[in-house]
Amino acid sequence: MNNLIFFLKITIPLFFLSLNIFAQERYKEEITDSARVETFTYAFKDGKSLDMDVYSPAFDNQTQRPLIFYVHGGGFSGGTRNEPGIQAFCKKLARHGYVVSSISYRLTRAGKESGFGCDCPAVDKRNTFNDAVEDLQGATFFMIQQRDKMGIDPQKIILSGSSAGAETVLNTAYQPPYCYGLDSGPVSYAGVISMAGAIPDTSRIFKESAIPSLLFHGTCDNLVPYATAPHRHCKEDQPGYLILHGSYTIAEKLKKLGTPYWLYTYCNASHEIAGKPMSDNLNEIIDFCYSYIVNKGTEQKTTIIKANNKTCEYQSFNFCSE
């Protein structure tokens, strides 16, 4: 009798939990109230291990789930993969059914006197981008190798990042499909979510490399340009002068190519919005992943937030003053 009572105590809650998961629409709504977190080492670089925290929905045995990478900001000199805000963001996405990986990567500007500003030579900035891209690609390869254990679909990998992390994911995202030796064929990233990011070369975005993109940015960004301008608005005679193409320019390129995108513009806001979407725009992020990636939406759209009336020191845009 005691064994029967114990069995019912265990079985009945799991039964109702499974009914709840079944009733919710995966990837659009929360399917569980908790997430499981595991830490893995995905590479060793420069004598140090590079780790990732993998978040997955609790009590979920689904396979072929979309994977979302998150890359933290910090000017390539600071920041960590497991800050409280990042943990909350990753857990929320995992509760919707996604597998989420928040990665550490080489902070190659840490301890450098020139930092990542106008005293940092442009060639060093490019090399910094390249090292971070290499690490994110390594993390991708690790997760694809572990795809069965992780329960992920290699053809549905979404990149996301803030500030330096946004620069990393944008510089990684727009590349032709890469062959990992999978039966399902070559892999290209399924989508990218950039929170105040930019790239130094728009020629890498062409018909075969362009992917659905959600681009958050402030028009008065003082570090990473919203459209096309020098990184950190350095002067032409400074070592760190490097032209970057931000969210607006990327969206214009995607528009010409007919690639789905969502440009989310904060009028007259500066770089402080880089981490804001993780909490304030979580619904938009979930909507993008569900509509554009899971359901392969084709919409091109722009959202303009006119909440800030301060004067912009940099290039202005008519849609912010109307």
C-alpha cells in the first residue's frame, strides 16, 4: 500500500506537468516553470579554458530544438557569461523550449592600455573581432558535435549578443553555409539578434549569406554607430579609426536582398540600450525566434521608439523628428 501511495505521489504530478507542456505552444509560450543549467568546456585557447553554460527546459525530452547562443558585452575586456541579467534572460528563453548557450570567449583587450577605443589600432580591432568570431564558431562546432545529447537542430541555430557580443555575432552570422559533415547538409546560422552591434564590411552580406536579423540600436550610439560611421566616432587621424556599419545600414542591405529583418530603433538613445532588450524587449525577441525562425517568416519591418527627446551629437534621422 505504501508503495502504491509513493507511486501515485510521483506519477500524478508528472502526468499533469506533461499535460501542461502539451497544452502550451512550444517556443511561443512557456512550456515549463524551470530550466536546467550545465557548464561545459568547449575549447582551450591561450592556455585558458573557454566555458559555456547550457540552459535547457526542465522535464523536456524533445529533440531537434532550436539553439540560441548568447555572447556578452564588455568591450572585449570585461563581462562574464553568467551575470544575473544574462542568467535570467537565458532561463526565460529555455522555459519557452529553447536550448540556450551563454559562452565565455577570449577578452583580448583585457589589461591593454589602449583598451578598445581610439588609441587601439584599427588592425587590432579587426583581430579582436576575428578572435571572438573564431571562439563562437568553436562553440558552435562543440554544440553540433553534442547535438544528440543536447537535443538541438543544427539547422536552427540563432546567434544573439549585446555590445561587443553583438559585434561578435554579426561578424559571425553572415557567412555562407559551412559543412560539418552532417546528413542534413551544410549549416548556416538560422538567425541573428544584435543589441547595438556593427560590422566593418557589408560585402559579406549577400544572397547566400544573408539571414533573418533582429537589430536593436539607438540612433545616437556613442560607441557603435547606428548607421555607417567610425567606431567610437574616432577621428580619421587617430589609430582606432575604423568605419563600421550598424543596424540601419545592415537593414538597408537586407531590404535590397529581400531577406527578412526587424529593425528596432530607439530614437536619440545612446549605447546604454545595449543590454536593455534582454529584459525590456524579451517579448519581441521571443516573437522573432518563433515567427522568423521556427515558422520561417518573411516580413521586413521597422519599429521606432520615440521615447527620448535629447539632442543627438551624431547623425540625425528624419524618422526620429517627425
